[in-house]
Amino acid sequence: FNQGGKILVVSFTPGVNVPAHEEMEKTSLMFVRGLADSLNKPIEDDESRFRILDAQNADTADFILEGHIVAMKKSGKLKKIARKNRKYFAIEGKMVDAKSGDIVVHFTDSKESRKRKESFMDLGLAMGQSFGKFLDSAVE
């Protein structure tokens, strides 16, 4: 894990009490995009970092990242009237060693919108970027 590796990201699924819908799927994909943007940038020593794989080379994965969306909520009607139209998005997941099946990282994260125009997809993108920075910091 500390040496980096190739990560296959399995699409995040809705958790308990989170309905599956198009916005949820898009937000899940934005998490993956944020993670990929954060990790798949050009560097000199490309072997000592994490890389996000696509479906074509999934069989070369060192790690598998999977998770669930545990909350995806908008503020109630009273708060909307008071101009506090907040969105709350939370995920949990794990990264497993593809060969042994051992869990190498278990994570939870949540974000609340700060701006009125901020969407769930914006929150998902920011969470993916944050998780990518965390993984990047683990590489020796």
C-alpha cells in the first residue's frame, strides 16, 4: 500500500435508505473523477504512485475500491425559505488488496454544501479529490 499501485474503482452503490436515481449515479461518478484527477497526474516517478484503472485493464489491479453512498439529503422546506438550501452527501467504503482480499483502508467522508449553487456532483468531485490527496500522502 505504501508503494502505491493500480486501483480499480467499483461504482458506489446506494446504502440503506438512499434511493437509486440518476443524480446519485452521477455524483458517484464525480467522486471517481475527482479521485482520478487527483491521482492520475503526470509525475516523474510514476511507479511509486496510485493509478486509477479503467474497465479494459481491470485485471491488473493491485487494489479494489468499493463503497456505498450512505446519505444524500437536501435541507427541508423551511430552511430553503430562509435561504439555507444545503445539501449533505456522505459515503463509506474500503480499499482491498486484490490478491489477498485484505482491507488496507476503510474510510468514511461527508460534505455539506456551503454555497447555494453547489450541487451533489460538486460535493462528490471534492470528496474524490480529498480521498486522492489522502492516498497520495500515504505513498513513501
